[in-house]
Amino acid sequence: MFSYFRPQDIADILIMSFLVYQLYSWFKNTRALQVVMGLGFLGLLYVITKNLGLFMTSWILQELGTVLFILLIVIFQSEIRQALYRFSLLRNLFGRQDSPSQLDLMDIASTIFALAQEKTGALIVFQRRESLDDYLLHGIQLDSLPSNQLLNSIFKDGAPLHDGAVIIRDGRIAQASCHLPLSSSTEIPQYFGTRHRAGVGLTERSDAAVVIVSEERGTVFLALAGELSRIHSPEELYDTLNALLSPPVQEVSTMTLRRTVFGNMGPKLAIVLFVLACWLLITSRQGAILTVNAPVKFHSLPKELSLIKTTPEEVEVQLKVFSNLIPSPKEMDIIADVDLSRIKEGVNNIAIRSEEIKLPPGVIIAGVSRSTIRVVADRKVVRHMTVKAGTVSRLPGKLRLRAARVEPPTVVVEGPAHVINQFDQVQTEEIDLSTIRQNSVVERRVLSPSPQLRVLRDEPVTVRLLTGG
């Protein structure tokens, strides 16, 4: 199997590993990841039962998977939308480019610790690059600069807006009394309440930074990327928020790149091994040789020539398949489309090239039997031929057919010279005279006298039948 390990396969594994790790990083400790893991188990069970020949179980799992896929899209539509937004490489070009207003982070940090000292609960969200609109519910719209007096007024116990989170966006308080999605992570200690779970839940779904002030213990925590960290002083909070909200210009350094590539190696290696196992499972048919009969078709025939005969009409092609995801070539329409642009009048022996056989991705040609075809071509001739009315039966009673006049009297016919020279007239479709009672006018199409000839007229001709006693 590894004897045909292509550079494309390495790129395939690395790209999928990167995508799976990004999904894992964004959705870890969330309901979405837990559901995906459950579906992964069902998928593994489906593969096992199918290979073991358990037809009923594998059929039920296959049908169940279709229904669950639709349910996933409905239930996790906001998570899917956010993931697609994160994957977008153009969001930095077409997204918001406005410079955020300057925040007095030291004043905000001092206010937060003053609230903690008074054991006044607070939940403050700092929106960073990603939009939070999909996760905010029941918020009251505001548009004001953060200040000590305003934050104290909002979170004061008994105030109309104290229950919920304050959203700081672009240096201003955008909303207050917002409800945030709760985290379902089992790693959050039980003594943390709804406020902490709401802060962690939002950071599991976005890149926001959330400051949480505990009402019971008077402690300050920072939630970031689904993780809680204790903040001990206003200075520490200022330094952390300043680093998160005002990143330095030289954001990418050698150390940052090294940390990005080699950090968190455990999950990364596990994901690479998982993707490699999936790749091996998918490519288990790699190297299998199948033989199919491909019909021969032609294109680019010179205008001055006509085809007389071609042999053979199909060729045997040996194909090598690289993936279980690809249907059997016997179930696909594989043809040999041969270029006739260089043939000449007479007998031509043409070799079928590999690139003239149309194949799906993941299939290559291992060999072709009878790779040469014999094509006989003749000079194409165009002639005017007289049209004769084709009649059957006889007129009823004593009526006799005096004349059958066709308009137009001639048509243009084209075809090979040696065939067209055998004819001097063409006939219309049959006219049943037994149904004629008087002089009549009927329309009929012109028939080609040979399959190798073509009548260059699509419209029917008019036949005038003159009768007499």
C-alpha cells in the first residue's frame, strides 16, 4: 500500500489534520464536540458492521446518519456559521477595518476590583475580532464610553440592568443586561455559578475575553478560549487585557510560530494519527486493478471528410483505483474520446492516448488493450437531389393519381462521395393513398436514402396530390 505513497497523499493528510485540529480547538468542551464524537462512534460502528456483513445493522446506521446530519445542521447552525466565518481567509480584507476607540484599561481594571471588594457581581465581555451577535440575547442597546460611574450604576444590586453581561465593542459599551450561552463543560468547579458558566460558554464559541466578578467570594476571573484564570490585582488585569486588546504590531515572531507548531502536541499527534487511520481506511483499495470496456467516441473530424467505418467500437482499459470513496469504474461512464483532427482520406490507424480516456479523480490507467483503432474516412460531397413523393396503397374507387408534385422539388444532401454517388433522388415519408378522396395537400419529411447520408433540411416538404376519374 505504501509503495504508491504520493506527495498528494501527504498534503491530503496534513490539510485534513489542520482542519480537524481547528475544529477541535474551537469546539472542545462544548456540546457540539461531544455530539460529533458520538457521531464518529456511530460512523465507526457502521464501517465495522458493513465489513462484517451485518446488513440490517449497517442499513439502519446508514439511514440514521442521514437524519442526524440534517439535525446537526439545524441544532448547531450558529456554531457552523461561526466556524465558516473563522475559516474565511478574506475576512481580514473585507471585515471591519475601523480603529477601535482607546480604552482606559487601568480605570476599568480598578473599577472591576472595586466591585469585587464590595462583592458586587459583574460580567464584562470584551469583543475582539469575531462577531458575538449570534450569541447575545435580550440585551439593551447602549452606546457610551466605559467609565467608573457607568459600570457601578449598571452592576449595582437592584439596578434594572445589573442582571446580565456588559458588551464592550470598539472601545464603547454596546449592550448591557445580555444573556450569554452557558458552558456544558464538566471541568468547571461546582462552586462556580451561572455567571462563570456564561462567561466560559461565550469564550468556548468565540475569541472574546470575559471578566467575571464573583458576588459570593469577591474574586476576579478571566475567561478566555474556554479556560478560567484567576486575576489577583488591577495591574495584572490591565496587563492581560492590554495584551489581548492591543496586540503589538509584530504579532508573528519566530517564538510565536514555534509555539503554534509545536505547542499542545498531544492532541495534535492524536488528530494526525486519527486522520492517517481514516486515510488508510479510505484508500484500502489502493492499487486494485479493474478492467472495463470503454466505448470509442470521436471529435474534431475535419469538415471535408466523412466517417465510413471504425474498428473496434470499444477498447479494454485496465484501471488502478486509489480510494474506497470512488465508485467502481464499472459503474461509471468511462469513454475514449479520440481526436480525428489529423486523419486523411482513406484508411487511418490511430493510437489511443491515455489523456483521451476520461477518468474520475483517484483513478489512473494501468494499461490499454487494442490501443490502436482503424478509421476509414471518405471525401464529403454535397449534392442537390430530386425529391419524390413516397406513396403506398391505391386511391379508393375509380380515382387515379394524376400527379404528385413536391415543393421544393430538390433538397441538399451531404455524405461520403462513394455513397452519395449511388443515388440521384430521395423520397418523402409514406403517404397512404387509401385515405385520399380528392385533390389534397399534405406535408411529409424527407428521408435519407442511406444512414451515411444527411438531408440538410429540417422542415417538411409540401406534396400536392392531383386526382382524377
